[in-house]
Amino acid sequence: MPTLKNYHHFDGLHRETGPIRNVLAYQGQPAPHTGQPISEALLMGISGGITVGYFLFEYKGYLPHIALLTRNTFDPLDTLFERLAIPRDVLQTSKPETAMKNLLDVLESGHPALVWVDLFSLPYNLLDSRQMWAMVPVVVYGVEGDTVYIADRANQGLTITVDELMRARGRIKDDKYRVMVLDTPNMDKLPSAVQKGIWQCISLFTDAPPKGKRDNFGFAALQHWADMLTNTRNKHSWERYFSVGSRLYNALAGDIGQPGLIDWTLIWGGSDGAERALYADFLEEAALILNKPDLKAASELFRQSAVAWNAFAQAILPDAIPLLKETRELKLRKRDLFKLGQSTIEERKAINKRLTELKETAAADFQMTTVQYKTFREGLREHVLSIYEIEKSAIDLLQKAVI
């Protein structure tokens, strides 16, 4: 069976732009401003860049949680493909046999395959697929016998069985057995793609969102969030919504399969600092592509913002509370272990077990008094407002630079 023998591209960070970066790197087409394959920072910026999204959710039978968006989530992949005019062939079927043939045909043609899978069904992620699902693309670069070779956020190849792949591919009807082949981007479109990406980022911070309430996105979201941290009357205030104990712990630390604030800020995006440093990298490339050196000033402010987001992440699970300190250290350790590949599975299982124990401890003894919780929330509010001020200045500079 076919395997791309010269495939060695595992640098993709994010669940969406990471696989695209890996496939384009395999193609080897150089970007005109660097002579290297298109970076993931450039792909993220073109797809709409960063934003802030702040949402609260509570479903029957589950603890409440926060969804904190750090980048554009409005059709970023389709946007990216269109702005760079990347030709693509999509094969999709409801039949497993045909789906496997489609995948093998792609590999036989010498192309890596973008395959949509349920991340909760992939065994190396150590997640429970009985209650949750999320379809994402991964790169399949080989099938040998019963072994499937995958590039997916780790810095080396990962393997699963054919049956495991097919279960993950067939989980959700809309994305069932989809495989995509990418051709090379049209580099003549690069300046226009970068310009459009920057303006979309500015819009996500400053304009009414394409969907949802205004308070959920951009600067309005940061201001609303800061208010909810110290407001005592609103039903969605932290004092009322995230009472000390398991509810607050779930907001801060999440669960094995549900991200908390620490995950959104340091882990799930693929880079820390709420992806602000990655966006700063994009703006430095954009300054070259567009011949607009003033973009570098905005880039520096987003680097400051990354530092502010990391300080916020430290404050979420502070050293002063042993329960929260251990949680933070274990989550970051698990993040780093995943990048090393499947040899770390047993240690990651042990970390998951310990995190479950800590969550149970939080329900019984959170180690935070009512007075301490008030001080804690006031501190988080100051961090959020600091981020607001930095990013407001950054977006102002960004807008002036591209006018």
C-alpha cells in the first residue's frame, strides 16, 4: 500500500491551519518574500487572524464552561482556500469501501491527503467519544497494511489502525469520509489575501460580528467579560454563574475533553499567549509582502499582548493555591508530551487520572474563601482590561498601517 516516503512535515500547530501548512510545505512551493514554504502564521492571518470570543454554556447534566475564541472561526479554511486561490479536489462518499479506495488513490497519486476525522475518536488523543465529537482535518501520508500514518500537531508521525481511521472518518454525516487534495496556491494573490485577512481581523474586533451578540466578540467581549468578573447582580456574573467549587474549577481548568480558560489561552490554539505572538509573526511577514513597514509597530504590540495573555493564564491557576498550581503544571506537561508522539501515552493517561482526582478535590475543597474569590476575580478583571488596552492600541495601529 502507498506511503509518501519523503514526507517529513510535522510543524503544523493548529487543528485547522496546521494540516494545511504541512501539506503546502510538502509541495515545496516557496513564498516570494521568504523563499520558504508558506508559514502557519501567514495562513492564520490570511484566514482572518485573531479575535476574542467569550461565551458561557451550560447543558443539562454538565457543569458550565467558557468558550474563549482566540482566532477567526467563521469559515476560516474556505476563506483561506479562496483568498489564495488554492485548487482542491474533494472526494466524499457514504460507503466505507469507496472511502478507503479514495484515500489510497490520493496517496498513489503522490499527494498527502487531508482527511476529516472526529478528534474524540482518535485513540492517541485520549478522549472519550461517547458524549462529544469534533470533526477536524488531519494529514494522512501513508497506509501500510493495517497501519495509517498521520501528521497531526505532534512533531513526528502518529499511527492508528485502518479500522480506527474509518470509525473517526464516519462519525458525522456532513463530513463523512471526506478526503481533500490541495494543489499549489496562486502566489500572485498573496498581497490581496494578506490585505483581506488584516481587514477581517480588524472587523472582528471592532464591528458587529457576522453571527451572535456583539458582547460576545472583539473589544465588546473583553469589556463585557471584565464587567462579569466583578458584577454581582447579573445572572451571568462570575459570582453567580461560577460559584467556588466544581463550577469555578471547570471554568478555569476544564475537563479531559472540554477546554477551560487555561486551555484556550495556552494549549488548544497550538501556541501560547492566545496566539498573539503567532499573529505578530504574520504581521512581520505582511509588512514585507505589502511593503508596509508600519505593520511592525502593531506586531510589537501584539507581542506585548501575548505576554499579557500568558500573565492572565498564570493568574487563572496561580501558584498560591496548590490545587490550581498542580492543575496548571499537569496540563502544560500533557501539552508538551503530546508533541513528542505516542511514546508518551502512558504518562498522559496518568496525568488524566490525576486531573480527574483534582477535579473531585475541587468539588469538595477548593481552597478559596468567599473573600479570596472576590480578590481573585478583581485580579482577573485587571488582566482582562490590560489586554483590552494593549489590543485596542494594536488594532488602531493596524488600521492606520493598512489604510
